[in-house]
Amino acid sequence: QDDILNKLPLKGKKILVTAGPTYEAIDPVRFIGNHSSGKMGFDIAIEATRKGAEVILITGPTHLSVQNSLINLIRVTSAQDMYNACHQYYDEVDVAIAAAAVADYRPINIANHKIKKNDAAFTIALEKTKDILASLGEVKRNQFLIGFALETENEIEHAKQKIQKKNLDLIVLNSLNDKGAGFGLPTNKVTFIDKDHNVEPMNLKSKEDVAIDIISKVIQHYNA
Ligand code: CTP
Ligand code: CA
């Protein structure tokens, strides 16, 4: 039994995975969020443990749960919380995979009390959140850094720009265009683009199978 476990390709590797949406508070009862289910990140975490890795799974609000002795599940709420948790662990990991759908903006002020309605129009002033993935790229030593990209136009070009801008080794481009891919669905159509700009389109498949493909890329990196 011990022998079999020692032969797993990611034995001894530690992988940080981000998952899910983030919630940015408006007042004590309201937030700005998105439809991310967290499933892609959870599937990546589980697949990584099947290959022997230890995983730190940092997730925004989700109904998903996982009981796995190789997964340290850390639940956070906001982009700032996720940023703090990622930087707490980044130094000790070999690989980081950013599958979270982090909010790009948050309210500048959080009201202390529930905001009451009145007859006037209402606007919320927003400021940019920190780009977690880019910040990991900035302090990268030898971590293998994987990001996602969601684009609706000039997909490949925009994804290549993200590789450069965030100092990534690999990007997983998610296509929303194709039928049957995206939020709330069990399937994804992805294209891998590496830092040398090699483009590899994959078939439409289940998120579990996309997770297998992503972890295969990590294994390939260590076997190259
Ligand atoms: N990401 C992050 N922190 C943010 C925003 C994004 O870590 N504040 C990460 C996501 O987890 C993903 C990657 O950056 O791995 C790309 O996210 P995406 O929304 O496609 O790109 P952005 O850089 O936010 O640019 P835009 O939304 O304008 O396309
Ligand atoms: Ca974004």
C-alpha cells in the first residue's frame, strides 16, 4: 500500500487552488457576487490528491464541501480575504492554480446598517479589488503558476496578454461561446496556452475531465 502511494506522480508536491466566487459586502445583508459554483476548483483539488499531492483549497462562498485528508479546505468571503489566505500559504507550495471567479470591483464603503430605500435613484461607488493571481506572479520564485481566463472576444489574444501581465506558466482559457460550456453547467470547453504561446484546444468535456487534463499538465511540467 505505502509503495503504491509513493509512486504517485505528485507525491511530495503541495498545490494551492482557489475556487468559487467572492462576495463583496454592500451593507450587513447585501453583497456583490457572481454565479461561480466552485466546482472547477474542487474538481482540480480532488484530482490533485488522486495523483498524490497535498492541496490547500481556498474557496469563496459555495455549497460544496470535501472530506479528504490531503485537502486543507479554507473558506473565505471577499477578494481581500482570499488574497490574504493565498499569500499566507504561497511560499510553501510548488504549484498554484487560480480557478476562483474573483470579483473585479468592490464597494468603496460598506454601510454599517442596512441601507434603507427612498425614492431617489441609488448608485454604489466601486473600487478595484487586488488581482490575486497577478500578485502571486509578482512574488513567484519557482512555483508553477496556472490561471484561468474567461473571454468573449479575441479570446486567444486576450489570454496571451494575461499570461504576460500576470507572469503565468499556463493559462486555461474558458470558452463561453460554445453551447454547453460555462457557469452552472457540468461541462467546459477549454484551450490551454503556455508561456511560450503554444495553443492547445481541448474538446468539450466534464469539469472532472478538465481537472484531469489540468493536473496532467502539472505532471508533465515535473517530468519534462
Ligand atoms: N483573478 C484573481 N484576482 C482578481 C481577478 C482575477 O486572482 N481580482 C484571477 C482569476 O482567478 C483567473 C484569472 O485571474 O485565474 C483571470 O480572471 P479573469 O476574470 O478572466 O481576468 P481579469 O484579469 O480579471 O480581467 P477581465 O475580467 O477584465 O478580463
Ligand atoms: Ca475578472
